Amino acid sequence: MLTGVNVLKRKLALHDHLQIILEQTGDKFHVKETSAFRTLELDFVLGVTFEYSLADGTELSGSWTIEGDMMKGVFTRKDNGKQLTTTRIIQGGELIQMYSYEGVEARRIFKKA
């Protein structure tokens, strides 16, 4: 349940059918995100700041790091300077992605295809 998130955005998120493919070569990652709304491919290096745009057009700047068995991304919104933290962990064959923004937390679980 996404509490504190605009109702329209919650409804859209329920129907986007997002798929994520992560490929890692050392500290370099290639990510392909495919959903009902867009397809995006991006490359990044751990610890190096890069630009990213959410599906709703929100522009971010930040970087990913590895902390133990978790990927952690800390991003700053360009429109208001507020921080969005995203973590990814693989558990039981699932990718669990968690978001934290202004005290609101959300979790999304991806099953391996």
C-alpha cells in the first residue's frame, strides 16, 4: 500500500507491469526498465553520480552503492532538493525494492522471470 502518494499515481503504479533487468560487470551496471508506460535503459557506475528521470517525469540526481547484500541509491529531486532513498535486495529469488521519501515508505517485489 502506498500511503501518502497521490491517488492517480497509486492507480497508475498498479497497472504499469514494471520489469527490471540488472546486469553487473564489476562496478558497472546496465539496467533495463520496461513498463506499460515506457522503456528505459541506463548505465551507471557504483558511487558515481548520474541523472535519472522517474516514470512521472520527476528528475533526480544521485548514485548507487553496495552495502553488504543490499544496493542503496540516494537521489536528490531536482525540483525541490528533497532526498529519495531506494534500496534493492535479493531475497528468496525475489528482488525487493524499497523506497523512502519524506517519511513515506513503499515496497515493491519483483519475481524472477
